[in-house]
Amino acid sequence: MTKSEAKKRIKKLKKVIAYHRYLYHVLDKQEISDAALDSLKHELFQLEQQYPDLLTPDSPTQRVGGQALKGFKKVEHKVPMLSIEDIFSKKELTEWENYLKRLVPREKIDYFCEPKIDGFAVSLVYQAGVLKTGATRGNGKVGEDVTQNLKTIESIPLRLRLDTLKQKPEQIEVRGEVYMEKKDFEKFKSTYSNPRNLAAGSIRQLDPKLAAERPLKFLAYDLITDLGQKKHSQEHQILKELGFKAELGKECSNLFDTAEFMRQIGKKREKLAFQIDGIVIVVNDNNLFQKLGVAGKSPRGIRAFKFSAQQATTKIKDIKVQVGRTGAITPVAILEPIEVGGVTISRATLHNEDEIKRIGVKIGDTVIVERAGDVIPAVVKVLKDLRDGTEKDFKFPRICPVCGQKLKRPKGEAVWRCPNLSCRAQRKEFLYHFVSKKAFDIAGLGPQIIDQLVEKKLISQAPDIFELKEGDLIPLERFAEKSASNLISAIRHSEKIDLSRFIYALGIRHVGEETAITLAQHFTSINKLAKASKQELESLSDIGREVSDSIYTWFRNKNNLKMIENLLKIGVEILTPEKITKKLAGKTFVLTGTLESITRLEAHKKIRLLGGHPSSSVSQRTDYLVLGSNPSSKLEKAKKLDIKIIKEQEFLKMLK
């Protein structure tokens, strides 16, 4: 990006960030997620670092918080309540330490790490041990007097336990976060987007009775008054002695230890009672911390190491469409690469034509991209205020980009489809699905190898896979005798397949893994399933009219039946339920906690395959409770009912 382009981008970023900061800090409203706003601020910070002369005093990176509300008395902070600069990667963590070492080259730097609770920052001033003033951060220098609201929070002591101190100063200032635990937030979900907003809304309103009705808590993290502490870690111990809840955190002698603390906290994150969005890393030596000073809005000796955001902002470089195995046409945004949820992504789904119109997306737009777990990243919002006039509309195609067939949009559906069953793109997508882990599970036969095999005309349909020979593979790119032998061996190994996986592999629309298991258990053979009526299909649990119509129609297609016939002719053997031992017949299993060597879904599938019944709750009818790590209350209930409790290894032996 040139300096001229950066200048324009910075101007727009400052305007958009200022707007969302005002909503968040002054009006307690939120239109985009914290992660998305963090991403915008981070982009601005990086541009200002690249072009320091474009940094201005009015930049959002140079100030803290919002304006004090007129309904509250203003309180001046004797020591400014500064914000903490965010970092998002180990690379940035290392860059920060190198920066500190340049400032204090002869000093040994130790750190203190603690969870970064996602709450609402306040300052508490005690006079002679009694709470005198409670104030919000405000703009960092001047906040709002919310003492009466804070007094309603049980975890804030009205009088300090001064008898624990050797020296008893007249005034003591403590800072921390007002928050609400996840379980308490459930009843407020319909009104507030997250616990942080609810905490802020409860404290920054004029009626203390309303604050008293809400189960707010306080976590202390900073002691402003000098009580003899030499290290930040000592402050946490003193705060606990004074009567505050304070996370003890961990002293770390190097960056490796801080990264490990981050990893451990990340593993516990979902089980914590309150929300956190990362950890705080602070130079532990207080004298050294003061010596490092302040840069802009943040002390140099402290950083917030944020968890990988599930949302981030980036620009759309182009929009293309993909053809799926059922002919579905899906628009995909080609992105400027961005890290979301710990993974760098360059593509995100736009779902369908209606979604493109709903969010109003254009090529060149700055957008918010969201990634949740293993779900395909999606574009969820367009930041229209960042447009500069160069953006272009996207016209959804009406013909298949692969085979040229005219697309169709079935009545009542949002998806356009290619009706050509011989479409090359559909055939490839079907083959990817056919060999996938939940289907035939052919190790080493991924999309790139399939693409080569199709392009070389070695395969065109699923049965062709089982007729491949080593000599067919060796001429292909990245294949040698050993790798060719391994793949042929994997193909031979997959020729025996249980009925439910075979049904799933067929790629019938609306038939996922669980539906395939239901069909296999009921019909017990592929021939019986092929002859099933719509009424019989619809009578099964979890199979409605749309799914039954799809299954019935699929088995009325002569090409589909011919494919099954050819698979069986070349040696594929379907292990129907009667061919599989029923060693767990009549036994009910309940799983609790996390199993190390098998997922819960896989365990349930194997239990069903062996004639057993997996259940989600413990009852008198339960035969076995399978015990994993971090078990739930199911364990205690099983003990009370005298249910047999088995560990993972014993369970795995039963599945063999």
C-alpha cells in the first residue's frame, strides 16, 4: 500500500472506529463484535507503525474510552486509567520483548501473566479503609462517579481488612473489572449481546436498585497505592488479603512460559465461570515497569495477548462461484489473507444470491469474516462506511461456470443448481465425498490426487477407483512405487464397508451421517432401502418429507442403481448389520467427559454398529458409564444408581 493509499485508509478507519467506540463506551451498544473492532484497530495501528508521520493526536490508538455521561458527577483519576495494547500472535509477542530490550538492554525482564476477564473496568478509592468513590474509566483521565451502583456488588468490600497491612495509608486505590458469570447471564440474553455489555449497562445507569437486582461481581487486578509491593505478582496477594477476589496468575521468567500459560488458559477457557478474551502479560518488576513508561495510550510494559479472534476484518478481492456435488452453486469471496480463529484464511462463503443481496456485498468491500470451530468461514457484515468508490457489483451467473448448462432455482429454495448430472465439477465433488473419512475413508486419496486421476481420464466414476493398479499411478506427479503401492493397499482395505458408511458415501442429498445410520439400522440391506416406499421412509424418526423424497428419488434413478451394481461387481462388500457381530446387543452406554482416542460421534456409531444403544442421560436402564477426563454430574448419578463404570481402555476393548 502506497503512502497516499494508506492516508485515505487511515482516515476512513479512524472515522469508523470512532463511531463504534462511541456506541460501545458511551451508549453501551454494539453493532459489530469486539473481535471485529479489535481487528480494525489493529489494522490502523499497523498502518501508523508503517507510516509514523501519519499518526495524529486524534487517532483512536492514542486515546482511551469515551465521554462521561451528564447524569453522573465527574471524577478525575489521579493516575490515568490507561488501556492495554493488544497483540495476537507469538511473533508480535517476540517483537514486543525485543522492543523492551532495546529500551532497557541491561535489565533482566520477568513477567506476570493473568487471565484477561472480559468485563467493565472501574476504579475504587478507599478512605481510611472505607469505600469512598467508585468511578468508571471514562476517557482515561475523567470518569463517572458510580459509587452507589458499585456498592450493590457483594464482592466489592465496603471496608478493607487493614489489619493485614504493616503500613496503613490514608487512601488506597484499587482497580478491576465488574463482570457477570456466564450462568447468570443466560436470563438476560434476549436483551444484551454479552455479559460485558450487561455489566456496563448495569453500572452506567442512574438507579442503584436496578444494579442491585443483577448478579454482578468484581475482580481486582491492580493496586495503585504503594503498599510495599515490589512486583505486580505481590499486588494480587495483597488484594486478596484486603478482601478482594483476585486471580493469582503466574510468574513467568521468559516468553516460552507466557505462551504456555496462554495455551493452558485456552484449554480451560470454556470451563471458566466468566468470559475471558486472552491473557494480560505485564513486566513483573514494578520499578522496571515505571521506568519503561508510556507510549500513546498504553504503558510499554504491558500487553493483552488476545485469543485468536473468531471474527476479523479484511477486503474482498474477488467473488467466484463453486459447483457442489449436488449441483448447488455457492458464491465464494476471495479475500486478502487474514488470521481468524488461529488459522489464516483467504476464502469465505457468501452462501447464496439472496445473502449477497441481503448484506449488500461488493467486490472491493471491507467485510467482517467469521469462523466458528471447523465451520467454513463466512462473510457476515459489510463495512460500507469504508467504501472509496472503486467497489464493483457482483452479478450472479445464470449458467454453470463449468459445463455451461442453464442453472435452475427450485421453487422455495435459495440455491441455484446445475441440473447436469454429468457436470465435471459435480463428478469431482462427488468423488471427494465418496472417499472421505466418514465414507470409504481411503487414506492418501485426497482432492489433488482425484483431480489428477480425472484429468488423466483414469477415473470418471466411483467404481473406477477400485480398478486402479499401481502402474496407473506411478506416472502421476509426486508418485513413486512406494506411494503408489500404499494407495492401492488403502483402496483394497476400504473395499469392506459397513452399510451406514456405504449409504453416506452415495452422496444422497439431505442424507448425513446420522440419517445414514438410521437407514442402515432399519432396512439392514441396500436392496431393501432401494425398494422402500416414501411412506416407509417418512415413518422413520428424524426423516421428514423432504429427506424421504430425496432418498426415494435417488433410488429411482437408473444411473445411481447401476453405480451400486458396478461397485458390488468389482469387489466392494457391504457389511450389513446381520454380518456384523452383535456383541453389545441390548446394552445401553452413556459417555461422560472427554475420550482421548475416539470422538463421541465415532463411539456412538460403533456402539450402534455392534447392536448397542448410546444414550445421553444416566438412568436405571443404563448398563455402562464410559468415563473420560473432566466428567460431568453423570458420574455421581451413575454411582448412586450403582451403574457399572468403565474407563476408556476397557471400552475400546469391548468395541473390538
